[in-house]
Amino acid sequence: MRDEGLQKLPNGGICEKAVAESRVVVTYDLDFGEIVAFSKGQKTGVILFRLRNTRLAFVIQRLSAVIADCEGELSRGAIVIVEESRYRVREFP
């Protein structure tokens, strides 16, 4: 977001941009889960980190595993909650 000068865009705007560009939101912000869960219409996938270990190498390792395992779910607008040793997938109608 910073690269495009959009760091002050509201969370809803970020989700709209992600949908328009077929992107996945990667965040630590719990608000994105609620936005996707309660939105009507097209949804974007969200990877939501709930990690105590926030070292970059560990975050990248967890992110890589989730992307490899959950690509289909994310493309359908699921939320993937990533924890230290597991992840949970929440899909919405």
C-alpha cells in the first residue's frame, strides 16, 4: 500500500481495491476479518496473522505455507487465521 501512496486508505477501501485487482489482503488487523465476513457481494481473501513471533523469517515461512495450502479458499474470499503452529480457514457464503 505504501508503494502506491495508499497507506491512509480506510480498511473498506483496501478491501475494495483488493477485490478489483484480485488480490489477497495480508494483515495483523482484526478489522479485515469482520469487513469480509459481513460484506455482501464479491469478497477478497484475507490472511490474518495472530502470531507472537513476528520475526520476518518466521512470518514469511508461515505465509508461504498458507499460500501453498489455501490458494483456492483465498481466491473464493476466505479468511485464513495464521497462528504459530496452525492455521484456520473460514469460508463465507
